[in-house]
Amino acid sequence: MSVEHVSLRNLAAVLNRNSESLNIFRIAHFSSPSSSSSLLLIWPVARTRPPTSPFLAIRTSIATIPPPRVLLPRFPSRRSRRPSLIPLPKGCDPRLAPPPQPQPEAAESSKRPASHHRPALRVPLAAAAAVRPALRRAAITLRRKMADVQFTATPTVAPKAWSLFTWTPTSVSAAQAAENKLLSKFLYFTPAHQDPPASSTPTPPSTLIARVGLVEINPGELINTLVIDRTDEPGPDEQSMGPGVTKHEIRAGAAGTPPPAGNPVVHLEQDVAPVEEVGQMGKKKKVLVMCHGYGAGLGFFYRNYAGLSEVPGYRIYSLDWLGMANSSRPPFPRIPPAATDAEIESAASSFFVDSLEAWRIKNNIDSFTLMGHSLGGYLSTQYALAHPSRVEKLLLVSPAGVGKQPEVDMRNRPGLLPKLFKTLWTMNVTPMTILRGAGPWGPGLVHKYTTRRFGYLDDAENADLRDYIYHISAQPGSGEFALARLLLPGAWARIPLHDRLAKLQMPTTFLYGASDWMDYRSALAAAPAMRVPTTVARVAESGHHLYLDNPQAFNNAVIAELEGRDKGQRVDGVDYVYES
């Protein structure tokens, strides 16, 4: 046999060896000593013998094969593919996204032993040039047929036109960082990666645990929760408290210095264990649940946590309503255009009431004292009416929707501005919608608001509050769209609470600011018809955000209610205008 016949046979062997890693095809070489031509047959590996109509046949002349030898590139390329991104369902929280998974083909190739990859072999140049294009087309066609999933080409998406008005400088991580920075002003809370700052404030009376995290109430729905618990057993720097629970020690004092004698130990836990496990540790305690108002979050109570945590026998929970602040933001339910006011109000309230009940079950809480501010007070009342056995006492802090509607319906007022306001309200154009539309000018708008409204705060504290308000407000809209469903223009309720307050079955306390734009006289008008112990009080030197304006007097009022204040007992900074 001639050298040329040997070279062509070697070509078939080389191609077989290079293709066996893909397990796709086989190649055979046929030739006759009396003929100057040869035949290469290529067919799928599933066939054990050459078919009558081969997958690919290449006829070549032996005389045209030159003697030079070149390096044949490996086929196919072994470059690893980029991991595929798993799309999330609409409304699913991005923090639930699973890690990117590699393509099956790339994963299989990474499991092959190193000895499986042979060095490239030398074959004749002309044979390589003749075989490579056809071989590539055959392999791609067969891989499409044998793939586990249907092969689809990656579509080319035209880049979106950039605009200043579509750029909102925020993200989920930025909102969480702003919350941590604001909560770090609370003596007992320091992010886990930071050392505790030196503080001249009074030290806490006993060991505390402050933990913030996400509680998953339904698939894709998480409620951001802060829990503050008092514990009597100071542990070492890291003490196990159960599976997956670690206690991180933070001492009240300068970082790196031992605490003075008798100085208590404060524990912070952040993203190290589920929040709901706190309710399963130690003995059962009374629970206070704090709910924020519209356009706010649990960070708004940062000036109150230290004082309220001193109440013995209580565990404090503070949460973000579903669809607001740092909780998940699923799509808000659509309301049929022809729905009545009762149907609209019921559908919107159920979005929050049902999620709060699921959160209670997840945290293993039997009953609790419920406190709600502004719109949170309205929703807290709805929850107390729906689940009366779960609420021991109701604290309504400047609640919305208590008073009866005015005789002149705001929706029917004449004039261009009232009609424009009504149209925007009906279209659910919320303050957050305007803030997102402002793009890079959004932080400036918030800065003007916080500087005017909370001017009594120092510059650093005002800046932290401004960042927090902006980042939780600029997130995708969800729970904010309840505003136009629950309230009418002018913040009057579609269905006022005035007549429904008489159905409450637990003691109720109303707290208003002395300069509150919410009128406390609405509560005074409804209180006589209530069949439970009812209190109406005003906190001195404060407005609608009384917990921020006068935190000491506000804490005094709340602590007095938690400890069971007697009728007629006076509290510093609090004016009781009605008691029954």
C-alpha cells in the first residue's frame, strides 16, 4: 500500500478519535489498490455499520493529497459557555433568584478527566481543508436534533435609548444599605461587618438581640422584619443557639476595648439566621408589632427602639408592609373598573391584612399588641376587625380614614385644579411615581422635603433619613397603589372607620400629635360608641410623625399602654383628652 493510502487512512483514524469525545459520528475509509480514488463515509454513531445513504460522503483523489502536515484545530471548541440566567416570575423578589447554572454541555465537559483530552494530531493540510466545513455543518445539525431542549438562536435586542428621565439612581441593595445606616443610630443595632461605635448614651439594662431579615410568607413574597428581644444569658463571642443560629457579641463601649464591670452585652444578628426563629427560642413573651405608614418603613422608628426595648417581658417586632419599603413588591391586585367602593376597599385591604396574618403564622405568634401609624393604623384596624382573637390591644398612631366624609365630595368639586388632582389620583399617580419619574433629580426633591419637615435633626441624621426615604420610595411600585383604592382625594376614606370602630373587641388607644394635620376630633366623635376601653391622647410638641418629632414623650405614651396604665394616670408629655 502506498504512503498516500496510509495518510488517508490516518486521516479517518484522526477524525474518529477527535469526534469520539462528542459521541456524534463515525468515519470509515474505503479504497482500492487498483484505483486512484478513495471514499470517506461519515454517519451517526448510533449506526454500527455504514448506511446505504451515508450521513456525509467525501470522495477525494489520492494524487491530490500533498505530503506537508499541519496541526488540525480541535473541533468543537471547548470554550466554556456563559452560565444561563434563570428568569424570575413577574413580581417575584429579586433576592430569591437562584444562582446562575452552567449549561449542561459545559457542566459535562468540566467533569471529564484531564487524561481524556488528547493533544492535537498532525494530518495532511488538503484533507483538513476538505473535511472541516462539512464536518462542522454535520455536527451542528446533529446536535440540534439530539439536544435536550429545543435549540433557539439568541435574539439580538436593540439597546434601549438612554434618557435622564429613565435613570433612577437606586437599587434593592442601596435601600437595604440605607436602612442599615439609619438603624445603626439605634444603640443596640450595628451591621455585622462593622465595629460598634463609641457611645455616651446610657447602657442598656440587660442583654438584647436585634435582628433584621426577610420572612418569606408565600413563594416570592418576603416581609422585611426587625425583631428586638431581651435575653438573660450573656454568652461568649459566638454562642450556638440552635441550627444555623449564631449570636454575635457587641459590647457597649469603644471598639476593641473590654467593657467596664457590669456593662451589659448587646447582641446583633443580621442575615445570619431566620427572623422567625426568635419566637421559638426561650420562654413565651408578650409581643409588640409596629407597622409604619404610607411612604415610610420600619427605619422611621429608629429613635424609638432603644426606649421601647426597655419594657420587661416584651419582644418587639417592626415590619415593612408587603409591597412597601424593603419588603417584596408583588404586583398590586387589579380592581375592575365597575367595582363598588366596598369591593375596591375590600380587595385593597386584603392585600395587606392577609399578608400580615401569614407573617404572624410564620413567626409563631399567638397574639400581640398591634401599633399602626397613619395608613398603617387604618390597615391595623382592618386586621383587628378580621382577626380579633389575635390582637390584645390596638394602638392607633394618627390613623388615617377615621373621620366621616365631608358633605361636599372632593371628587365633585368644581375648578380646573380639583379636576386635575382628581384625575391624577384616579390614575394612581402617587408621590413615588413622581419621584421615580424625576430620575437623578429625585434625591433633591426628597432633600427639600426632609430639610423642611425634619429640620430639627442634625445634618448627618437628616442625610441618612433622606437617603432612606428616597431609596425605599424609588423602588418599583406595588403597595403604594393602595392609596387611591382606600382613600379619596383629601385623604378621606372610601369607607370611613368611624362606624366600624364600634365592632372592635380589644382596648384601643388613639395617639395624635399636638400639631397633627390628622384631626384628633374624629377619634373623639367615634369613641363614645365603642364598647371597649378607649383612650384618646395628644403628644406634646409633635406633628403627624410624632414618634420622630418627640420620641421621648411618644415612648412614654406607648410604654404606659404596654404596662397597663390606670385610668386617670398622668404621663409626661402626653395630654389625655378622652378615657373610658
